[in-house]
Amino acid sequence: MTKRPISLPRFSVVVPAYNAEATVTSAVSSVLAQTQPDLEVIVVDDGSTDATAEVVQRIGDPRVHLISQANRGLSGARNAGVSAARGTYISLLDSDDLYLPTYLERSEHALQSTADAGFAYTDAYVFDSVSGRVRRRSAMARSNPPTPPPADPNGFLLALLKCNFVYVSTTMPRTVLEVVGGFDESRTSSEDYQLWLRILLGGYRAVWIPGRQALYRKHPGQMSKQLVTMSRNLAAVYDGLPMDDMPSAAHRELLTRRRRAARLDARVLSPLAALFPLGLVSAAKRAGVGESWYDTPPAEVKTAFPDLTAV
């Protein structure tokens, strides 16, 4: 008797979750609402001490799978999800963020339209779930992403070496990760940036999805507030890039400059952290000081999420 082939999903969306009981349902729901429904969602409960696992189990959709493990950190949780993934493409979503409904559909089109595609990336709206406001400036605006980005792979690599302008919600062919490997579990930040660079150095192309196809939630306690640790991890990323892998003298010169600048930043920030209350700066940012906000959310956001205070 011939066995019927197992139907594999087109997309595997990996959602690392640590103490995410308040937001993980909304994150997963934004995946289940995609216009490309051929998917699975792999939620990795990374040693949570709250009810994250119970909340995920209550979602009740057969496309949602839960992995529970001892705490391994963000990179370890993502790697566990990637290892369990069955899809042709692997997409990343943090447990407090959201996809707009066409994200997976547009990612698939972008990747299929580009030879040697390594990952597809987009930008994100920034929202405050307490007030429901959406910020005018995008999640990656301060990184000055080139629009459009360089079409030449070496030109794109040169631009990305200057700073990370790739938002974390990317989609990659699973075969690419099988070749270049997953996230570096020794890093507690900048592990995504390191992976993008490794993919490019592996000979693959980055594919830009114009506009903003995700929503980034601003709230207290995010890892992005740990400025000193982030600066040290960024310096380690640059130090870990093999100079011999750089495709030109311009790339080698830029990498040398970035190494020096990152090391200096790490040295300068360490003593400053002891002198200045960075928490007050973070609180001011959360309150929207110096930011410009839409009077009402953009139409595509409002249609997908009528009440951002409820997600």
C-alpha cells in the first residue's frame, strides 16, 4: 500500500515567547489572519514563568504548535523553532509584534521574483498598545534604510555594514538557513544582524518589500533598552566577520572603521550607564516625548487592527 505524501506548509512562522501571556495570542492571531493561509505557527515557550504555554494551547488552531523548553534566550528559542519548522519558507515574528494581513503573501512574491534570494525584509509601524497611537516614524527610520536599496549584492552588503536597517520580521527559504546555520546563541542582541550579514556573505541576495508590513510594539522592559549590552554585542558581530570574506577593498575598509567605532561605543557607554539614569530616558521615549504620532492609525493598520489597545 502506497502511503499518501504528508502535506507540508508553505510557511513556518517562528514565534519565540518568554513571559508573553499578554501578547502572544494577538501575535499568533495576526499570522492566522494572513491572506496566504498555507502556514504553520511554531511558538517556542522559552522557560516562561507565567501562563504563556497555557494561553497558546487555548488558541485551538491545528496550525499552531507549541514547543516548551528550558530558557535558552532569544536565539536559542528561534533556533528551536527553525529546527521544528516544516515549511518551504521560515518567517520570524516576535511574541509582542504583529503582521499585517498581506505580509506572507508579499514575502513569497518577493522571494520567488529574485534569483538566489536569501531573505525578504520590510519595515514596521510602531505602536503604543496603551494609547493605541501609531508613530509616524517607522521602526527602522533612524537607521536611514536606503529606499530603494542597492540592487547589486555587494552594494547592499556595503550599505548594511554601515548599520542594521533590516527589521527582524524577515522571511527566508529554509534551505538558506540549512546552508549558513541559525542564530548565534552566544549573543543576547544583534544576533539577527549577524545572521543577515552571514546570509549575504554566503552569496545570497536580500529582497526588499516596500512599505511597512508589520507592527512593532513599544512597551517597558524590552531588550532594546539594554544599551550597554547591545553595544558590546554589536562590536562582537563586527569583530567576528572574517576580513577575508569581504568582497572588495571598500568593504574591508568599512569593516575596519565599523569595528573601531563599535569598540569605542562599547567603552564609552559602560561608564556612562553608571552615571546617568537610562531608565528615565526610556520612560520619556515610551511617553512619546519628541515623537510625532498619527491622529488616527493609517487605513491599513485600522482595517487589520480596529483597536490597538486590545491587542
